[in-house]
Amino acid sequence: MIIIPARLKSSRFPQKILADILGLPMVIRTAKRVEGLDKVVIATDSQEVIDLAKKHNIMAILTSENHNSGTDRINEASNILGLHDDDIIINVQADEPFIEPEVVKAVIDRVKQSQDDFTMASAYKEINSSLADDPNHVKVVVDGNGDAIYFSRSKIPYNRDHYVDLQYLGHLGIYGFKKKSLNQFCSFSSSNLENIEKLEQLRAISCGKKISMVKVSSESFGIDTQEDLNNALLIFGQKE
């Protein structure tokens, strides 16, 4: 199941999930983008979003206003839905209206392959040095097994000797879990790293849990600001 956490309030871009994306509200455009892969549910704190989803024949669940992260929100939704421990749950952010379905499928496949007791997966793509400078584009470093070592808004790794061909890895905010692992993740206390970087995935890293990463090709990016929205419409509007 794909669950889209949709918090209406946003400090950097108020009500961004309702912004028009080629004739559809952003959260609806995102849901439509991935509905061919699995059942889609929107988990929101807003009755307005519930009503909007109903208008577009998309299932939506009203959740608490007090969640600190989207993952906490989808966990509540999965409990309301009564999903089973081995069910696969994919968290697709509401501000990814141009995410490629094949990217989401890659994360689904990675979760299916996992034999670990704690199953959490995500995705990354190669980005250039200029894009890596932007703190809104989260970076990740991975180990030889393809598991995440650390995520940061800072430019990591530090290019001390100025390797010309260094490729940075940009994190895509898509997470895959088995239901049991999602419950476990949300039982962990918020870590100092999570609170400092404002990156929820660091909660798992701080608890010594593995996040299995899959490399993908993607032109999509999360929309955090009005400028991001303008750029996305310029890039993707010509392709629709």
C-alpha cells in the first residue's frame, strides 16, 4: 500500500499540497502519479484534504494534527486500516507530483527482497556539486552494502582534495517499510540528529538500524518553496 502523508500547514510554503499542478492540486497529482502501482491512501490532518480526495475518488484518512513527521502520520493511518505485520507500506511525499512510478517500484522491490527483522528502504540518485550545495536537497552517503551511513542537508562527503569527478548522492524522500518495522520506527524516541537536521530518517540511524538504499534515475524533486514549484512547472509542464 502507498500512503501519502499530507500535512496542510507548511512553514516555508503554506498549503503547498493544494497548489495547482497542471490542473490538479499537488497532493492529488502525486496520488494519481503512483496509483497504478498499488492501492493509494492519503493520510492528512485536514478535512479539506479529505473532501478533496473524495472528489477525485481517492481514499483518505483523517489523522492527528500533532505528528512530528510524515512517517508517524502514515503509521497512524496503517493502524487505522488494520494492516498486517508483513504488509508493505510505501511513504510517498505529497510534494512529489512528478515522481516517476518506476522509482517507487524500485523501493517496493527492495522491501520485498529484505530478509531483515527491521525493514526500511529508500532511494537516491546522483546529483552534481551545485545541486548538492542546496540544503533543501538532502544528501546521503552509503556503505559498500548499499545501506545508508548518514543523511544531511550539508554537502557530504566533504571533498577535501577536490576530486573533479566526485558525484554526490541526493536522497529521494520515499520510504518503504514492512508494517512491523514501521511500528518499531515510530516507537523510537526522536534523536538529537533528527532534531538538528530535521530529517526523520536519522531516527533509525541513531538507533543502529539499517536503511537499505536503491540507486535510481529520476528528474523529480520535492517542492519545498514557491521557487521550486515555478521550476518544476517549467521543467515538467512541457512534458505532460
